[in-house]
Amino acid sequence: MKRLFVSMLLVHALLIPTPVPALTWLGGKAKITSCAQMPRDEAKPAPYHRANKLKGQAPMPTGSGAVNMAQPAPTSIAPPAMEAEASSDSKSDRSRASEPKQGKSEDKLDRHQAGKKVSKEVARASSLYLSNDDSMSLASAQRLIYAINNFLPVYRNEIRPHEFLNYFHFKTQPVLAGETFSVNFQTAPREKGQTLALAVQGRKLTREDRQQAVITLVVDKSGSMSSQGKMEYLKMGLETMKGQLKDGDVVNVVEFDHEICNAIEGFIVGRDGWKGYDQTVAELAPRGSTDLHGGLVEGYKLAERFYQPGKLNRVILITDAIANTGTLSPELMASIGKYYDTQKIALSGIGVGLDFNDELLDTLTDQGKGAYLFLGIKEAIPRVFGSEFVSLLETVARNVHFQASFPKDLHLEIFYGEEVSTQKEKVQPIHYFANTSQLFLLDLAGKVVASNPQFSLKIEFESPRSGEKKVETLTRNLAMIQENGQDNVAKARLIMTFADLLEKTALSGNRPYGGWTPRRHGGVQNAPEGKKLCEAALATMKTQSTQFSDTETQYIMGMAGKYCSRF
């Protein structure tokens, strides 16, 4: 199978247009190419159709990446009612996200639902593998917050509740010297048992601490990048990024529209002057159609050519992902990142503008096990490309599996993450990014019989630098856990109440690629029902906020009120 897979990649690589020859000069020892001198194809870009994108697409697994870029947020002690049941062991089929449901699956969780009742097999177990996607998976939360704050329509398929648990801040424990993770255990009573919150913090790194990097930027300069400030944000981001690079970093740049051009090859920070880089950024201008597949393949080829085992090796795709030229199959595009992740070349995706293909970028970064961020407003540039850029680059652990264990007289009833299973191989391993945290939220049913039972989280992973397999197990008894309070449980319950409201009242299907204006329903799925659901959710959140409140819970309360004004 591996030989067949590699052969398939080679066949598709042969179909990629060869980078167009262009005016070239040497900046220091780097090769700088003026892609603006490329011959222009004046033909109009081919129109984008969702049907083209989905054609021939097969089901595929999911998984992805998170740094807290929150603006402020409510919390709870009575968990929201979660009625729908979607059982157990694997992720929902993202490739069919836009298709109507044909009934409940017995082996898949609905990734758009805030709380999922699990299968009988999972419910019987006292030790389970969990996933909330990669710790840098934030785009869903970022995009939804933008839509709500600007009174824009919200679509169900954009809602990934576990990303809210990645996005907002929770109380964590310091990571001890020599360790990679810390876990803050908290529990709070619920009607049928206990709610367990596990706040996982990864090791923190600064720009000075991080490894040197080989960064290959794959930059979309197609015609669709001319709208909504996309090209302006991209250029500002690339300029801001310079301040986060360190001597010895290697930078490559691949530009793509309907043609592919290697603009910068082998630029070394501290050796080469910035003149060539600055001119490359200045010359970026939207034109033509979008051969995303071709740009991604060429980017990985360049990253492979400059690969250095002692450095971070990362491809950063910056695009609106509205592919309309070349290979359009999402599964083939995703297979590229999946393969190169095994070669220690990781992928991060930045969706630019308000109108971008969330579904495709999410799939690409899932398979490439990378970060996925939303760059839709100018104010986000300093965060994405500035002080938190290290979190986009460096992982502190690769191929991570989390295994939670709790007393045998308790069992999992509702899970608020993306994947849960009794079997390790059914939960896709994730990469954990520097300076990031995640919170796992589990509603456990049953009554604790033992006087002082133990809870634990076992974390299996590989060192990104040495490849060494490691295990860290953190265990706390109930008395120790109770000393930590219930703040994280309360805050997470409030956030999930809000996510549940969004999921139940959002417009069905995907956002149309024509922009953020709804094509039907007037931006509201069902106004009378939405108003009723809003009243119930806001009342619950108000009660929950009395249990714990901080600037983020207050922010979420305000955002919920703003969202409900549409009904």
C-alpha cells in the first residue's frame, strides 16, 4: 500500500505544471525569482463550483492543530441538555459535511454537536482515548466569533464545538522542568454523577527557545485574493513575520495562481539581506485562477529539497482555498500533507479573508496534522504572524495520544470533544503545539463508591527533536482534585451551552462562496424556534455565570446576546 500511495503521489506530481521560468537574481546566496515577470495568461479564471470540489471525494479521517487567540468570554454548574445521540468511536465524515443526514450513525460522533452521547462500548469502559483535534485548531471558533460580532449568518457545518475549548483560556498547572505536559484535574457534581475537566498545558517556548526552522510559504495570489482585503492582509502578515524569524532560519516562498513560481529558494536569515524578500512581497498581486494542488505539491518539493533534520520543517499554506484549476480532489490534496507528515514536514494553514473554503482547509490541515487559523481581519495579523508565531511553527510533541482513566463505578455518558474510543488506533494521533492548551470535558454517570478514588491522564507521544517515544502519566486522587476548585468545569459548561445553541439554530449546510450574505432564510433558520432556544440558553448561561466569571465568560455572554438578537 505504501508503494502504491507513493506512486500515486508521483503520478500526480507529473501532472503539476513546471514552475514558469522568470527573471532571476541572487540575493546573498539565496535564489530570488521575480514572479511578476512571468508571462500573463489573460484568459478569465474558471468559475468555482462546489460540485467540482466534491466530485469523486471519498470519506477520510480527521484530526488537526491551537494557540489561544481569544478575545474575552460565561460558565456553568448545570450542564446543558444534550438530547441527540451519535455513537462512539470515530470522527464524522468531513468530506460529506454538506450532504443531508441519513440518520444517526452507530459508529461516528457528530463533530458539529456540542455534546455527544457515546456508544455502549465506550460507556462501559473506565479507560478511554480522547481527542480534541490538534491544539492549534482554532479557525472555527475565530470565524464564528467574527460572524456573530458582525451580525453575519452562521452555518452549522462551520461549528466545531471542541475548537471553542481550544480557543478560550482555562486554568492550567505549570509544566515541570524536564516534562512536556501538565494537567489540571477538576470535577463538579452533576445530576447523574460527575463532570470531569482535564486542562492540558504544553511546554512553553519563546522565539529564542525554539529550534531554527525551514519555513516554506505557499502563497495564493490568484484573482479571488483581490477581494475583502485578502492580499493586503497576506502582505502585512509576511512583513510582520520577519520580526519572528531568527538567525539560521531558512525561508522558501512558492507563489501560485493558475501557474506556479518558486519566488524564494534557500533564503537564510542573518546571511541574506531582506531586499529580495521585501521585493517578493511587494510584487504580490492577484491574478488568474487557483491551482492550489499545484502550489501545495511544489511547496512540499521545495521543503523536501531544503529539509534539515536538526530544524523545524514546516509548510505554511496561506490561501482562501477556492481551488478552480488543476487537480480539484480534496482527498488527493490532503494525501500530500498526510504523506509528508510521515517525513517530518508538517503543514499549517491560514485561511485568508471572510470568504474562504473552510471545509477544504480543515481537511488539508487534518491530514497534515497541522494548525489551522483564520485571518479575516487586520487586527488578527499581529497574533497570527507576530508574538504567537512560534506556536504556529513548533510542536512540543508529535503523534500524541491521550488516555483518560477514572474509577470503575463511573462511566462516560457525554463527551464534548472530537473523538473518543476504547481503542487507541481508532483515535487519530495529534501534534501538540508550543504554548498551547486544551480542555477535555466529560460527563460521567454513576456514583463514586471508593473513599478517595484516582483519576489519571496518560499521554503517549514522540519527541519532535529526537523521535524518542515517551510516556507521561499524571494521576490525582479525588481529595487533591477537589482542592483545584470547579472554575474550569463551570466555564466549559457555559461555553458548551453557547455552542449547543449555535448548533441548534444555525443555518443548515455550508457558507456559500459568494460571501457572507445568506442566500435564503434571511440569515435565520427558524426565527420563532430560535427565539425560544435563545431564551432557554441565555437563562442557563446566566445561572452558570454565577458559578464562575472572568473577562472571557462575560465576553461570551455579550456575544450570545448579540447572536440572539437576530431571532
